[in-house]
Amino acid sequence: MVKDSRHHAHTVCRAVAKSRRKVRAAATSDLWRMSDDEVAATLLEATRLRAQAEALELRLA
């Protein structure tokens, strides 16, 4: 679990916590306002993001 004191947490701990906050915020936004091109590009980027997260998870395990 990530420490409450983020100033002393490892860089990876801080990055994961920050990423989760940003994804949670993005997931609650109005996706219907996105253009078809934005949806397509963001879907590709989200797939890449998931692959990066899975690679990090494997390194941590």
C-alpha cells in the first residue's frame, strides 16, 4: 500500500497513485462529448497505457 506521506514514497508508488487519480477523474468525465477521431485515438492510447501498467505489474511481481 502507498504511504500517506507521498514525499517519502518511492517514485513508482507516487506515479501509480497519481495515475490512478487521473484515470478515475477521466473515467467520470462526459465521454459523449468526444469526437469519433478522439475516441479512436484515445482507445489506442488507453490500450498502450494498459500494456505499460501490465509491464510494471510484472516487474513488481
